[in-house]
Amino acid sequence: MLEIDKQSPLPIYYQIEAYLKQQIDDGLLKPGDTLPSEREFSEQFHVSRMTIRQAIMNLVNAGYLSRQKGRGTFVASQKIAMTLSGLTSFSEEIKHRGMRPLSRLLSYEVIPATDRIAQQLSIPNQTPVYEMKRLRLADDHPLALETAYIPVHLLPDLTQDDATGSIYAYAEQHGLRLKNATQTLEARSAGPEEAKLLTISPNAPVLLIDQRTYLENGDMFEYSRSLFRGDSYSFTVAMDRI
């Protein structure tokens, strides 16, 4: 049990933060475990709830803990390490890590490409495109929100049921050959609706990834915008010296 050293130059909240972090690193607190309430911690350590709140929020921001409104504070799942050096689908990445991928279709419709979408896909304005919004999960744990646009003429028979699985696998099964993709990454905060779907706190850190996927013949296959939970992902980029 931690004994608070009030004579230490280290702030009390930092001592509590370091103690909890060590408990997680040592496996004494495991992913999914529920933490005591701020009141219980306050009574346990004989400190103010404000001090406890600061320690908890620092660990939430660092990805060690997650807070769910109305449910409490939990030890966060281990981050999924993604390597940005190959073209793989979300489903392939999750399966590779021994988890079960799932896509919850939030919306699916055919729309005329707006100026911005047409520019991203290098197609004429008003070209029919699929617009698919999906919540991506691993072992029923929400990880990302994705909005994808694909020209209808590339996959004319794509159905809503098909959109709940790997669209890359579906495309390749129907004769399309995917070659590569470019990605643009940007840090931002989750909006209220995004936070609700991802089961994170409003304004929690998320990573926005814009991706443009190309076919072997050089044509654009897909343009997508995905929001990844900041507490569930880490990204590694492989680089060669030029």
C-alpha cells in the first residue's frame, strides 16, 4: 500500500499517479479492471478528491486508464501497435493480433460525389459513390470511426451486408488488385457524438487519418477518413535514409 510522503518534493498527485502506473505495469491491475471511485481513493490515501482527480486524469491522458460516463474508470486495454509500412485492412490487422474484428454499419448510401470527394477520388463531380460510415471494433471494443467513399462503378454489386466485412477482401474477390495507399495523420479532440460512439470522454485525444487507396492500374479505389482512439493505438513508421 502506498504511503504518501507529504515532505517529498514530488507532488502528492504525482506519487499516486506513479503508484497506480506501477500497479498496471506489474500486472496487479489488469486491462478491464474497475478502479475505486475518487471518494474511495480519497479516503484510502487521506487526500482531497481534487488531488485524486488530477492523478487519474493524467493516467487517462497517458492511455493507462479510460473513463466511461456513468460507469467509472477502468484500466485501459493494451494499445494496438500499427506499423505504417504496408497496405492492410482493419480486419486483417485485428485478426493478425488474435482479436475478432467487427464493423458496425452506421450508414450506407449512394450519393453524387461532392466537389471535395470528387477531387479526393480523382473522378468527375456528381459521379455516384458509396458513402459508408462504420464503427470498427475488436473483441466488441470500439476502436475507430471510419467514413469511406468508393466509386460505385468499381463495385456495382456491393451491398450493406458486404460493407460489414472487409471491403478490401471483397474487392479482391471481385477481381480488383489493390496496390498502395497514402495517409495523412492529424491529432485532434473527439466531438460529443464521436466520443459517445467510441465510448471515450468528450475532447479525448483521437488520431484522424485520411487515406487514399490506389489500384494496380493507378486509379483511386477509396478515400476514407478514420478517427482512431488515442488510448488504444500507437503507430510506428518505417523510414529509410534518403
